[in-house]
Amino acid sequence: MSDTVLPVSSPILPKVERQRLHDAVVEHLQKLIIEGTLAPGTKLNEREVCERLGISRTPLREAMKVLASEGLIEIAPNRGAFVSKMSDTEIWETFEMMSGLEALSGELAAERISPAEIVEIKDLHNAMLQCRAENDLPGYYSRNQTIHNKINAAARNSVLRQIYLSVNRRLQTHRFKSNFKEAKWDRAIKEHEEMIESLETRDGKRLAAILRQHLLDKRDSVMEELRRMNSKQAVNN
């Protein structure tokens, strides 16, 4: 099990007031975990992280509490903090759960979304297309996730929102990694176009079905990639 390996380019965070610094640390570590720079099972060495980011241990420990509450890291007594590692079964079941949350979000959003919010989603979709053209995976993923988050927010259900965000955080690393194959990018873009059409026509049943299948396809892509990685590790061992 490896200790923290932060990229050399990890910035020293600017000296800002405590709450903003805490948020900046959370955001930075979230990005490293989601993009796989900090791999599952990696131990977060407090001293090294503090030195790399130019911060004290207090904001780091506060940030770790947030990351633990989001399921991104696990804090073990007398052992420290580790990037969370989900079993294949947990990943499968969490995607299954997420597909239902996405479907319900879509059904409610189609009824409740405002015209202005639909315009925002269309603008994000166009920006996502630009990222696709530039082979910008992080930018593509960020806009993809924002579109899904906006559909969920447009459902106008605070309980659904809370559960959705909690479950989605556990899957972000896997959702990010599954975007690497170009054919899957193209398919996802087509599905997003169908989502927008369903929002514009207020067709909640259609949107729910598209979102459910969208997440199940994502699950299958993730499981395929995990099987490939497991096979490769078995050969190397």
C-alpha cells in the first residue's frame, strides 16, 4: 500500500481566510482522487500533503473529515487516512442505486425545470462538445457531471438532492475513468442530446428511461475496465 504521491505540479494554495482555505483543500484533494492521481488504497501522509500544498495540519484535517463524510477517504484509528477502495460488488450495487436516482431526477425535472435552466444545460452540452473535439477529458467530465447535477437540482426535491450527491461522490472516480474510450464519448453525447430533447418536450418518462440506461451503460463500462485491469494484474503476478 503506497503513501501519498502528489504530482509535482500540485500548487501551493494561496494564503486565504480559513474557510476558503478549507474549501480549497477539499476541492484539490477531491480532484486528485477523482482523476486517479491518488489511487484507491493510497495512504494520505499528512506531513507530505501539508508540505506540498503549503498548509498547516488543521485545514488538512478539516478537509479530511469532509472527504470521509463523502466516502472518498477512510480514516482508520492509529493508521491514518486512506483513499477509499470499493469492491466490485459495491461498485455494481452503487451504480444500480444511482441509476434509480438519476431516473427519478429526470422524471421530476422534466415537470419542474425552468426554460432558463434548459438553456444553461444546452450551453454546458455545447461546451462539452468542444472539450470532446479538443480531447480534453477532465473538461468533458466536469461539464458532463454539471449537466447531471443540474438535472437533479431541477427536480426540486431536497431529500433526493442530498441522497443523490452522497451516492454520486462515491462513484465519481469510476465515472471519470470510464470516459477514456472515444466510442463511449460519442454514445454519451448522443444520449445527452436525447436528454435535452426530453427536457424541452417535458417528457419525464422518456428522460427517466434515458438516464437509467445511461447509468447502467456506464456501470457496464466500469465493470469491463475493472475486469481488464484485474486480468492484467493476474498476468503480471
